[in-house]
Amino acid sequence: MRIGTYFKDNLYKLFVFIVCYVFNLLIFFAFKVETQVIISSTFLYIICFLLILLIPYFRKKKFYDNLLANIESLDKSYLVLETLSEPEFYEGKLLYQALYEINKSMNENVRLIEEHLKDFKEYIEMWIHEVKIPLSTLVLISNNHKNQFDKKTKLQLKRLEDYVDQVLYYARSENAEKDYLIKKIDLSKVIKNVGLKNMDDLLENKIDYIVENVDYKVLTDSKWLEFILGQIVNNSIKYRRNIDNSYIKIFIQDKKDKTTLIIEDNGIGIKESDLKQVFDKSFTGENGRNTNKSTGMGLFIAKNMCKKLGHKINIESIYNQYTRVYITFAKNKYYDVLK
């Protein structure tokens, strides 16, 4: 609360003071009051005026300074009321009460919105599970009657299954902590499951699925890691190059404090201008625009889930040469002690 601004806001008081003082001087002159008395009363008049201005200023300054400082320091400014004590001056009480009512109304609206979102999320999850039953049946039928289903039909079924899984995991990602269990899992099993799930696409596109040195255990949730890895492998298949030696290579770099899973491919790569945005929601980049096959959600969900699981994920790529995705798992000594 700046004193200059405060005085500007109270200029009308100075105007009233001057008018009253001039009127008072006229009375003094009319009654021929001595000059010394006039000077003394003028001095007292000015002192009283300054006190009338400054006392309210200092009473209000602490409250308003705390209000502004707390708003600037909080990530969620609407919680500022929780950091304040109710002031003693009247205008402050009115503001405090108004903030309380606004906060109360906002909390009520947020609660209603959260309830609607929860109901919608539960409906989406239920709908997806219902859809997956006939979809899985169709996939099973297509695998058991290969002669009756052409490759295009199988491809569309696979894409549909992937998109349904993506919607399910995205719907769960906001409250993922209720859906995963952190424990030590074998990376080799997860990598094998991802390879088997994408086997038809790998064979169809003549992509070698190379797995080396992955017999390691890490702390994570196997179901979520399988989904994350599946999104990365799907991208590698989707953005392959038309060359004879296409491959997806998965291997481990193990260090004292961390284990890094690396997924490398020799596909079309990612342009440098797009690298910083590949994890952004709905970002497809130039590759996505050229192929018309990308939703831009897979890596966004993968990044979000890695963050919740406590893993780090990043990408490096050189256009038309390679792409490498790094998923880093921290080692937890406390787990080894307590298990």
C-alpha cells in the first residue's frame, strides 16, 4: 500500500481541510485574535489533519500489504483468505467478509463440478469396458479366421482397440494414484508383452523388434508402464521409414542411482522445431500433419503418467535418422531395506 497513492485518494480531505481552515481564519480576523494564537492553532490544525490521515493509513497498510504479497506468492491465489486474519478496521472487515462469501461460493461450485466430472469419468470408464468386450471378441475372431478378414480390417480393429485404451487411460490419469500399485517388476516381461501386442503391426511393416540387456527390475506399475511403452512403440511403427532395415531397439543403461530404459528406432524422426512440444496435449507436429494418423495424446498421457509414477521421460531425435526415448527409474534404497 503506497503512501503516495493513498494521499491521492484522499485529496478531497485536503480540500475540505483548506476550506475549513480559511473559514476559521476569517473568524479569527473578525474577532481580532492575536497572531501568535492564530499560528499556534494553525500548527495544531495541521497536526490533527495529518494524524487523521496517517493513523488510518498505518492501520490499513499491514492488512493490504499482506493481501497483495500473499496473492503474488500463492500458486492458487483463491486460497489467499486462508492466509489472512480478519482486520479491525471497518472497510477491511467488509472486504474480508466479501472474500469469505466469494470463496465459499467458489468452493461450492468447484464441488459441484468435481461431482459432475467424477460421474462423467465413471460413465466413460464403464462405457469403455462395455465397448472392449465386443471389440476384443472381434479381434479374437479375426485372429481365428484369418482367411475371412483382410489386413486392412485387422489394422482398423487394432487401431480402434488402441484408441479405446488411450481414452480409458486418459480418463483415469487425473486420479491415477487410485489405479496403480508401485512394486518391483521385471522390465523384460513388460517389454515382451508390448512386443506380443504389436506383433502383427511389426510383421506387417517388416520392423525388427530388438530387445537387448533388459533383465532388470524397477519400481513402477506394470500395467501403466506397459501402456506408456506401448504408446512409444506405436509411434515408432506409425512413423517408420520405407527402408529395408527398419527396427525398434529396446535396451537398458543401468547406473548406481538410476535405471534408464531406452527405446530407439530408425524411423523418420522428429524435427528439432517440434521436439520441445512433443509432450504437449494434442500436439501432432509436422509428422502428424503429414500422416493424418496422430491424435497427439499418446505422449501427453505417457508424460503425465511418468510424472505421477515418479519417472522421467525425454526424447532426442535427428530428423530422418533416429528417435530415442528415455524412461528413467530412480532406485529406492528404502524399498530394499523394508521389503
